[in-house]
Amino acid sequence: MINLLRVCVVLFSCLCFSFAGVAQQAGAQDRAFWVETLTRIADPVLVNLSNNTLKKNMPYESLAKDRSEFSHLEAVGRLVCGIAPWLELGPDNTPEGQLRDKYIKLTLKGLKNAVNPDSPDYLVFGKPYQPLVDAAFLAQGLLRARTQLWDRLDPQAKEWMIMELKRSRVIKPWESNWLLFASMVEAALLEFTGECDMDRLTYGVNKFRDEWYKGDALYGDGADFHMDYYNSFVIHPMLTDVLLVMKKHGLDDVGFLDTQLSRLTRYAEQLERFISPEGTFPVVGRSIVYRFGAFHALAQASLLQVLSERVKPAQVRCAMTAVIRNQMKSSKNFDANGWLRVGFTGEQIEMSESYINTGSLYLCSVGLLALGLPATNEFWSAPYTEWTNLRA
């Protein structure tokens, strides 16, 4: 009887260890899952763009019928914005490094096609209004991968890219988070050419700095506060990246970057606490079908290594891994050809707004920015760590 009891205890212990092993993976396993997720998302966009078949093969799924001409730049700009930090690590002799080499080459070839006026995949940058948004996401991505993307574009592609970014200047942004799209384009032009439209660069920054801060790390989306994830989708990440460029070029004359970084740290702490013990998060506000892109600001704070002392990098990794697994486990996230479907987890087009389409969905990739940290960084190397709500 005692021996039988011991066997039962051992078996129970093994089962517990087995189940724990599924949930409590090492950082290397988490990273492999993130890379697999990112490349699966990226493949249809980058392979088709590099082959000049994006417009030919990319589906259009939306509640609106009149936005298809903008959908392709949405997919490209948003995907590049998210994949850029990983690409910026560059090639190396590891399997992951060789995979990066493949995607760097695909992206470089695709970006040249995107701005080549004679290409079948020449993208629309200058027609109101949507292209301003995705010119900005593309510009943000180029800034995030200065060495591996911008510096490796050939001179003709750079000339075309600058021309297209400037073309977006004809679009007047709304008095909302859209002001930061204009700022981001000008920040990239300043970085890459040494010149910019100073009014478009600074107007939005000054609005958020002087008028739209609501307290406790939260900005209004314009004059009013909105309970959604736009502080994460756009406001904190773009404001931070614009200010980093301004600081580099001696334009942050009041030291707003330091204030903004402290606010980003605080907001990232709040976002981490939004993640439940099960790896879910509140489904609130518009654009919720951007999936784990809702954690753009948390991912950026991780990438910039400005997390709060109360938020350990590994707990963010483990929390985000749980979120990503939950959202990506449905077989209906992708169509038969690998394109993302509109939904929060699976195919749920009724959860979207009219401006959402297939291209919009690729903003989910910004939730994976921490792949820009090397595998040796604490974010990836530290053991499994419970996140705030799981500990609670």
C-alpha cells in the first residue's frame, strides 16, 4: 500500500512537472515561438512584395469597399515597423541569424519595389488620407533598422523612398494621434536627409507635451481622453521615437524626451498589469483586431530597456508569450494562403471598424519588438517569471 502510494505521488509529480513545462518554457523556447509567429505573419507580405505580386495576390477583407488602394501600404508599413528591430540584429551564423539574413534581403528587395514608379507594386503615398498613417509606420520601421534596412537600400531606392515620404506631406493630419504620423515622417526625413518640415515635425509633439497630457502616463487622443489602446498603438511609441531623433539632432530644447521616457515606463507598467493570469487582456476600444499590437508600448519599453524596476523583463516575456499563444492558437487567424484574417482571435470581422482591412492587421507585429533584443539579453535569458496578475 505504501509502495502504491509512492508510485501515485511520483506519477502525480511527473504530471505536474509536465504541465508546468508547457506553460513555463525557457526563454530560448519562447524566442523560437516568437520568431516562428513573426515569420509566419511576415511571409505573405514580404515574399509577394519582393516578387512584385503583392497587389496581385493580397486579399481585401473589410466592412468598407472603398479602401483597397491603401491596404497594401498598410500591410507593408506596419509589418516593417514591427519586424525592423529583429532585422537590425543583422545576420550571423546561428539558424536565427541566417533566417534574419533571408528576411533582410526580402525586405530590401520589396521596399525598392514599393517605391519604384514602374513597379506593379508601386504603393500609394500621397492620396488623402490613410497613406500618411502608413508612411509614418514605414518611416518608424526604417528608423528602427537604420543599419540593416536604410543603409543597405541602394541609392536609387533611397531617392525614391525620400520622394514618397515627402509626397505624404500633402495630407493634413487630424487634431489627434494623426499629428504624430506627420511628425514621424519628418523625423525620418531629418535623420536620413538632414532636412525636414520643422512645423510638421514639432506641432504634434508640442500638442501632446503642452495640452493633451491627462496624467498618470496617459495622453488624450487629441483634446479628449479615449479608453482604448491608442496610447500604445501610436502615441507613446511614436512620440518617443520622434523625440529620440529630435534629441540626436539637438532639437529637444526643453528635455521633453526624459519626461516622455518616464511616462513610457509608467504606461508599460500599466499594460503589463492588464494581462490576466490566463494571458488574456481587456477587449476595449477601437482597433482591437490589431491583436497583441495593443502592447506596442510595452514591447517598445522592453526594447529600449526602460521598464520599471517593479517589472522584470522576463515577466513581460512570459506574459506576452501567454497572450500571443492565446491569440494565435485559432486556425482561423490565417486564410488558406497565410494572410491574416480580420479578428481578435480568429476570423471575427464583426469586431472591426470600417477603416479596418487586411493590411491594417499587420500592426500586430509591433507586439514582437522585443525580438530586437539579442538572445543573451535578460529579457530572453532569465528563467520563467510570473507576471503581476499571475503572482497576485
